[in-house]
Amino acid sequence: MIGANLLEPEPTLLAADTAVSQALDSERDLDAVVREHPESPLVWALLADAADAEGREIEAYAFARVGYHRGLDALRKAGWRGAGPVPWSHEPNRGVLRALYALRRAAERIGEASEVERLTEFLDGADPAAIAAIERER
């Protein structure tokens, strides 16, 4: 492609996790879905969102931190090397991006400014549209 940056990594595109989607669609208790799918960054992000909505800031932070690490695991398994695009437009990537956002929000709530800055850079590097897209959903 003319004008393409050949040094920029290819976008990371995670595989769809239909088992998690089906479990979430089944209207089962979120705690049960987390127990069935503890590797899913999306379910941890949702658990963090629920704790945050109830004002449980420390629990939201802890849940988001787990989702962040599960997200890094998923990205690395898909070939991500620590940098490069993780497009929001690819639906299976949204769980990881939401976990990053949940940790950013939780870090802000507890006053961890350097973590907020680092996660903002991470999200912007993954997809500059991700933060705005997640905030529109909320």
C-alpha cells in the first residue's frame, strides 16, 4: 500500500468468544459467568462496571485490574507484541478495551494519576476512538 507505515504492527484482532457471549445473553448472574469464564477480560470489565455503579471503588479497581491482566494475556496470545492497533471496530477486541477503560476509571476514582495517564496512552495507542466509544455506551 502506498504511504503505509511498514514499521507499524498489524492490528491485533481477537477471536470471537461465543461461549462468553452466550453466557452473558443467558441473563445468568454475572458472578456465575465470571466463575465459568475467568479468562475473559469482558466479564471482569462488566463486574468492575457493576461495582463502580454501586460506588464500590476499591472492588471496581480490583476487578478491572484482573480484566486488564486477562486482556494482556488475550492480546499476547493473539500475537500482540506490546504495541500496535487494537481496533474498537472489531467487536471481539471490545472486552479488552473496556477492561483497560474500567481500570483507567477506577484508578482515577482512587487518585492514581500516573496510572490514569498510562492507561489513557495505552487506550489511545490501541485505538484513538476507543475512549469516546466506551463513554458513549455508558
